[in-house]
Amino acid sequence: MREAPSILVADDDAGRADGLRAQLVAEFPQAFVLVVRAAEALRATSPDAAWDLLVLGIGGSAPDGEDLIKALLQASSIVPVLVVAEVLESARLCGLLQAGATEAFDLSRGGGVLLPLGIRRALDHSELARRNATLESQLAQAEHASSINTLMAGIAHNLNNPLTTVQTFLDLLPERWECDPEFRGGFFSLVREEASRIQSLISSMMLAVTVPSGWRQEPWPLTDLFGELDLHARAQANGKALQFEFRAEAGLPQLVAAREAVKQALIILLDNAIAFSPPDGAISLNARRAEAAPAGALTIEVADQGPGVPAEQRERIFEPFFTTRSGGLGIGLFVARSVARVHGGVLQIRVGAGPGARFVLELPSARPGG
């Protein structure tokens, strides 16, 4: 538990609120305790609020509580929430816990005695969650940095050959340009191709290293990207007469990952699907809630009807400069996985019952309804 935790008390009963504040200050003298009315609690819990705990006081017969807990958890990152009630029947206890309360204390049955222990346990939980989140963020950044180092080494290696070609051309240029037509034609075309390759490598490098690290932003709906992705995909279809389908499960929570980074990752997956799809094939992008993800996450699947990815290549395809695509640099899937990792998500390839490849991108979302 932090030495100076921040605790928000929301209670419309002034007497009970004063009692809770006095008890908190006595038990945790270093804590910062703010008391507000229930109606003011939402204003005090913006997404940037640094509260470690919310203590919500509710009356014995008032029907409030559940809706307020849901609204507070939607509006902020407060976890956990403790409820203090004058009287707490079993049915109402279940309702409060289902709404998101961590624990509830019935003052009529001695809950006030257990409250300090519950608060201490809740603050310990809050601090542990914060440390885990920090460690996960640091791990993601470390993995990204390690991947970037690998990428840089690969780019340096891949730049060497085209630069050698250009250097050779420049060395021979003074003595061969006038008297050697084959040199002027063939070597000149080769140098232009190598210069274009250098440009592509540098562009890919910039794409990889600009994956945002401070990525959290206002929640936004994934479906906002569908129109842009559809326009891009149809422009890249190259006369293959491909069918595109973009679907999203109803009521999906919104994303908090950087919008442009997510768009770039999905464009990479779509471009990959287009490149390997047969003429008249179908490509789908489906979004749904991630399975077994209580904190909230979205699963975005991009599937095609191409030849699929052989088992021995399913991990290597995410390595920089590994490619099975004609003319490909082998950077795209590396960048897409970097986007996923930096945002606390994952990108995997999964094997389906039918033909083709299925890439699954899982990203954190805002709280349900956020």
C-alpha cells in the first residue's frame, strides 16, 4: 500500500460521511481523503483522476448504488470500490457486487469494525494493480526497444547491398558513361531500383520507430475506421475482384489505443490478405469482445482465402525482413505486432478449419459502455 493513498468518499448522508472520513483519517493518517456528495462523485472521477479507492456510502432503503457504481467505473479507472450501507440485504449485496463493488459492509451487523481491514486490503490491491500496469508498460516498451534494435541491425544489413551497388556505379561513372551503352542502360536502371529499395527501407524503419509509446487517448469506436479501411482495401485490390466484409459485434466497448497506429496495423493486415488472396476471393474483418478478458478487450480478426501460412513459418513471419511475399520487405507484420505490444495487446496467427490465413489482433478497450 502506498504511504499516502488518495481516497474518495461519496455519500449524501452528511453524518455518515463525516464518520467515514474520521475513521479513514484515524486509520490512515497520511491519506488524502476527499468527501463529496454522490452527485458530485462523477465530476471528481475523470479518467485522469489518481484515486486509489472509492468508498461509497448508501442508505438502507434508497434504491441508489448499483447505477452509480457502474457510472463511476465507466468514467474513471477507480478500482476497487467499497460500499458502506446502513442495512444490506443479501439480494442488494449481490446487486452491488455485480455492478462492480469489491466489497460491501453492513453497519447494522458490525461492518464498521471490519471496514478498516477491508480498506487496507483494497488499497493493497489497488497498489498491486498499479505496479502490475507499470511493469506491463515497461515490459512492452522494453520488448519494443529490443525489436527496434533487431530491426535497425537488419536495416543496416539490408542497406549495405544497394548502397554498394550505388557506390560501384558512382565509381565507374566517369570512365564508363560515354563509351559503354550497356553500362548506361542496365546499371543505371539497377541503381534506380536500388535507390527505390533504400527509400522503402527507410520508410519502413520510420513506420516502426514511430509506434507511439504514450498511447492512451480518449475512447473511440473501432467502426469509425471501417470506411477508411474499406476505401484503402478496394484501392489496393489490383483488379482481383475481391469481396470485402467489415463486421463488428453490437455494443462493443471503445478502444483507448492510438487511433492512427491501430489503423496502420489493420492496413498492414489487409494488404497482406490482399496480396495472398486469389481472384474473386473474400477478405473479412470481424471485431468482437475478447474471450476470457474481464478487464475488457477487443478481438479483431482479418481473414483471407489464400494459401495460408505453413506451420514452420507462423512465428517467423513476425520477424523483421522475413517474407514469403514477392517484392515484400518483411517489415509489415513486424510493425503490426509492435503496435499490438506497445498498446498492451497481442497479434497472432491462428489456424482455422478452412483455407487461408487468420490474423487476430487483441487490444485493450475502455470499460464496457465507455
